[in-house]
Amino acid sequence: MKIIECVPNISEGRNKQDINAIVEAIKKSSDKIQILDVDPGFDTNRTVITLVGESDVIAEAAFQCIKKSHELIDMSAHSGAHPRQGCTDVCPFVPISNVSMDECTELARELGKRVGTELGIPVYLYGYAAATKERENLPFVRKGEYEGLKEKLPTLKPDFGPCKLTGTAKKSGAINISARDFLIAYNINLNTRNRSLAQEIAFNISETGRAKRDANGNIIRDKNGKAIKQPGRLKAVKGIGWYIGEYGIAQVSFNLTNYKLTPLHLLFETCADEANKLDLQVTGSELVGLIPKEAILEAGRYFLRKAKHSTGVPERELIHIAIKSLGLDELTPFDIDKKVIEYKIAGEAKLCSMKL
């Protein structure tokens, strides 16, 4: 069985009726689709939907999600803390079982063509589906966000769909579709409300880093006038600082694009170190969506080794240690069976068999 994960992020985190309608559209696309998680954020005004299914049904489910969000969400009236440029902002395909990245890439391109043709929405392909090296990077294709589309579309032409912000695109914005490795969306909580301090930490850690400056504080540029970057401390990490009024704290929000290259616990510890340099404390963290079992097990092993204890404990105990050490339950309860992808898939499969 070829299992693919799809993680559409819709630009609505407050209107429960619209969120439920979009989720229902996904469910109606096929009885073979499993919706593993629906994670709305009020301040980000964004909902991360995680679904899995076989390769023959997952693209149709994604299309119905995009179509329904296109009907319900008006980007011209949208605001939120998270970068975005469309009603369905991103829609990545991730290989889970018995499927290659090439197959996910082909699905992404086919979906992009269909969305551009049938819905009239500008489509940018990123990740493994990108047509050029620079378009592999999501921040590059999303630069300027929805508000910058009118100027961007004629020059940074979309892979599919219109090159002008006219017709349905005025309301829907643009969409970013990809094939990618498993991404962990992970927010780290700080004992401050200051967004600027959180952003400072994000710059210091993220792979792309920040612009280099001379002794007078001026940005150093190359011969073409492009700013020269000073890389951050960790590979495969993208970050941004923001303030979340719902919780009354600033967070450093990360996308960890390769947890095997940069483990979750290393990101947490590095963030704590950078916070300490600013006389701040990391108080906990928050997982958005799901996490692979091995990523959280490795975190549990790390914290046991750090405390000079044996790692020979049951699997669920290892996960419990990781949750407490990372403070993953500081803001909301952390349910292992709902947040660890392998447990969630197994639980959904068991539920389906009971219904039959």
C-alpha cells in the first residue's frame, strides 16, 4: 500500500464553521482518506490539516480542500501572524510508506496544473517539485505574501495559473504546492512578550541567518548588490519570531525540514542557549500538527543520557520523558496517540476496522 501524507495549511484559524466545512470537503472526497489532525491557531489565523491516504485518492482530497477554501476564504480581508499568500497557503505531499519522492513530485505538479486551470489560482511549486533551484525555498516563492502578489506575479511568474492578480485570484491569492520530506512545525515558548527578541533568536539559529553588516551597521553586499548572509547555527531550520496574544507570550516558530540532520532536542537546546544570551528563559514548546515517532523517541533518549540514566525504558515512557523535557504540554495537553503520526495512523485504522 502506497501511503502519502498531505498537509494543507489554510488561511483560516478563527471561523470554526469554515474550517469544519473545508475538513468535510476533504472527507467527502474519498472514504479512503484519514484526517489525522486539524490544528487551528487564532493569532496565526491559520489551520494545519494533516491527512493520509493512498496515492490514487490523496491528490483529489487536496484539490477539494483547495477548492472549498477558495470558496470560503477572502484573502483581501485576511490578517494573521504567520506568513501567507493564499487561502490554501501551502499544500505539500510527503512520502510515508512504499512511495518515492519522485511519485510525490509528480502528484504535486499534476495538482498544480489542475488548480491553475480549473480554479484560476496562481500556483508556485517549491521543494522537490520546484522548476528551479531558488524556487525550492518556500520563503523565496512566498516573498511579499498576499499583499505583494500584484507586483510579484508578472516578474516571478507562477508555474501554473494566471500571471495577474485578477478574477478569482484577487480573493484567493496564490498557492504553494510541493513534494517534501517530513517537516516538523515546532514553536518554542519564551518568558517574554517581546517579538523582536524572539526574532533575534530566530535569526541566530535559522540556516539562512541574517545579512552581514560592517562596523558601522551597514549591510554588506556582493558586486550585484545582493546582501551577503551570515548563516545561523543550525542546518535544515527556518524560523521566525512572533507574539501570540492567545497565550500572552512570544514564541520562536520553527520549521524543522530534516529532523535527522538537526534533531528536535538540538533545536530546543540551541534555542535555550540563545535565549539565555538575551537573559531570557525557554519555558516550554508546542508542536503544530504531528511528529514522527523516531524524532520524539530520540529526544527522550537524549534527555535520559543527559541525566546519565539508562535509555532502556519502554517506548511510551521515552516519549513521556521527551514531552516533559521539551515542555510540550505547557500550553495544551499533549496526547501521544493523537500527535505521534504512527500511533495516530494505527488508531485510525483500528477505529475503521471496528466500524466495519
